Amino acid sequence: SQQGEEDPQALSIQEGENATMNCSYKTSINNLQWYRQNSGRGLVHLILIRSNEREKHSGRLRVTLDTSKKSSSLLITASRAADTASYFCATDARGSEKLVFGKGMKLTVNP
Amino acid sequence: DVKVTQSSRYLVKRTGEKVFLECVQDMDHENMFWYRQDPGLGLRLIYFSYDVKMKEKGDIPEGYSVSREKKERFSLILESASTNQTSMYLCASSTLRTRLFFGPGTRLTVL
């Protein structure tokens, strides 16, 4: 069963613009993570936010978490062509070691 | 540098063959995971293991089995490969409730 769902499924922007991706999930979680995948490769971890945190920053990335709405957003500021990739959110439900991924969303940053 | 390696990047097998996908991690992680990734479906968890000789079914275990005889190695077995098991297989490892480290993936084609 898919826990997280990313929105939009695809986003195309110009270099220098900001990109915002949203993730909704269904059950109470321990933490929420975002990953990036370049075409045909394994996933790379971007950022983890715990259920008791509301916002977290890492370089050009900003993640927010709203546990009351069961949603998270990932903001990439000043996007670059190299940010072109698929992005996934993943959650682990309380009491479980399983990490369940959403279907992913494809970001294209045009130079 | 931490590493998760998978035995093959590309694999072509015939229907009915027994297929072994090997995954090795060098980080002394307790948890190891096998996912398959298909277009439009995202990553789906097949099996995971939280300790040597321990395994838990994920969301789509049918047609697969796993083996974890040593902490660093987690094998995925397709007892009798079928065409609907053609997919990208991703192995990952983690320590308790933290980020996953992914291998590069194995693209399996079953003819």
C-alpha cells in the first residue's frame, strides 16, 4: 500500500526558479524523508524531518511537515539544470521499520 | 565512503529460471530492504530484514523469497521468473529509523 503521494506528478520550470513539491500521507509517522533519483540510478537521500519537527533546511532545500494535515512540502530554491530528477517522499509508520515510498514526481529544470 | 553494491546492473533471464539478486552493504546496518520500481507505480517494498536470519514481508512478496545469512548480505530470490517480474530492483540498507542508502539498482528483464 502506498503511504505517500507526491503532487504534482510532473513539474517543468526554468533555471533560477523555485520548485515546490508536495507529499500527502495516510497514517501517523515517525519521520518523513525526501529522496532524489537521477534517470536509471539508485535513490539518494536528501533530507529527513521527524514528526516533532515543523521545518528543516539543508542548503537550497527547505522541508516543512504538517502532521495535522498529514502533508509535507519540499522547496528547492534557485533551481539548476542539475536538479532535474525524480523526487520521492517516504514515510515510516509508527511502530514499523518499513519505509514506504510515494510514486514520485518528475522535475525538469530547463537551462 | 559508505556503499551498497548489487551484483549486476543488467540481467536477462528466461521464464521459469531461478534468479538470485545479491546485495552487500559495508556499513554494518541492521536493516536491509528490497524494492522494485516500475513506471507509474513508484517503489514498492518486496521484503525487508531487520537482523540476520530475520525477514518481513513487504507489500508485494508474492513470487519472491529472501535470504540473510550474514549481516552485510541480503539476497532476493525469484524461484521461477515470470515476465511480470521484469523491473528495476533496488536494494537499500539503514540503521534504525534513519536514512536509506541505496544501491545502483539491477534492471532485470525476463523473456
